[in-house]
Amino acid sequence: MSVVVDQRDVQKRGGLCAKYPSSYVVCEMLRKHSIRRVLDVTFGRGRFYALCRRDIELLIASDPVKWPWLVYPDRFYQATAWQLYNLLKNNKVQVREVDCVVVDPPRWSRGAEYRRRGEYNFLIGSPRLIIEYAAKAAALINAKHILLHYNKVVEVENYTPVHVVEFRWLARYLNTENKNTSYYIIYKHSWV
């Protein structure tokens, strides 16, 4: 399934949709796939969940920095995707009850600096490395789904894309290389 969503159409809904259009897209995708237990390995401030936090039964967050949260998770681990994977692999952290691992690697455009959101400038590892270890963590904890927000649809080992939203957004930053389009992709594990 593939659909195109324009940021302006989401913002016309008003309220929190006007302020957090990406949350609208994420929350609709989570609802459509009955995902209520989430591990977000690139949590940031939690903007993705602004419109649906009350619908999420369990929200576990990980990020290399504890940013001032907009949405509070149930549990938080201060770790990169790679560090969290190793904590899980070595049984130093127990996370076995999630439906979906969410990954939104920061800063896709070389040379761009995001002045309004410092968390977008904080990058440890390449986006591809972050995606790879998020997928490894998902497989390790038997998560049925991965939700990826990225500038293109990529292959993820052992997971198949089942829902793609092409999101057209308005640029507020200079030096964007991806022509104001990003993709929200739900992947399903091959054993599901």
C-alpha cells in the first residue's frame, strides 16, 4: 500500500495536526496496523506521538541524549541504536513486549544545520547504520514491525515494506537535498 500525503492537507485539520503533521502520519499508520506497543530507538522529543500517546499502551524510548520531552515515554534508555542493540543482545536490558521498532535517523542533508531543533543536528553514526541496528534490535526482540522515516524506501533485512506514505513537506531549512519529500514506511517481519 502506498499513498501520498501533503503536509498542508494535514495542517488544515487544525489543532495539534497543524503543529505536528508528522505525528498525524505516524499515528494513523500505527492505528492502521494495530500497533500499540512501541520501541522508538531515535526518540528525540517524542513528536511522533503528540497526537496518539494515549492510544499507545507501551512507549519505550532510546536516544543518545535526553532531550526536553514533548511526550513522555514509559521507559527511557540513554543509548544509540547500536548501544541499545548490544544492551538487548547481552541481556542488560529486557524489552520483549513490543509490536514495532520506530526509527527516524536524524539529519539527512549534508551541510544543513537545523537551528530550531538541535536534536536533528546530533548524529552518532550514519543514518544507514542507525537503521541497520534498529532492524537488528527489532529482529532480536521479535518485533513484528518496523516503522522507518527516511528520505527514501530502503531494504531492511528480514522485513518487507507493507505500507508506504510519501510525505510532501514544506521546507523551513536551507540545503535540503531530498526535494521536500520523505517516506514513512511500515515493514513487516518475514515470519509474520
